[in-house]
Amino acid sequence: MGGYPEVKGRIRSFRYAFNGVAVILRTQPNARIHLLATVVAVGLGFLLGISGGEWLAIILAIGLVWVAEGFNTALELLAD
């Protein structure tokens, strides 16, 4: 049972991450716009049947936008 505390810690870290996403969506109006754009982009990707390389580019772009929004939110919260 030596690995059990590590699993609990990993689950706790995911809980913190999801709480962070909730804070971003709750406090940042632009994040809600990004969420809508994410849903639209993914939906259009499925609808248009884009290629694997195009999916990779879309996922990379979406990820970069969300990382930037997360950093921006964290800096704003620290500055306030």
C-alpha cells in the first residue's frame, strides 16, 4: 500500500486544477467567451471533418489561449 498516499495526492491536485478552472470561468468574462469559442471550434472541426494535423493545430491554439487566460487571471488575482 505504499503507493496509496501518492494516488490521494494526485487526486487532490486534479481537484485543485478543476477548482482553478471554475474560478477562471466564474470570475473572467473573457474566459466564458473563450469557452464558447472552444465549443464552436471543436464542433465545426467535427462538422467539417478536419484532418489529424488540423486537429493538432486547433488543439494547440485552444490550449495556448487557455494557458494565457490562466496566467492572466493568476496575475490579476495576485495584483489585486
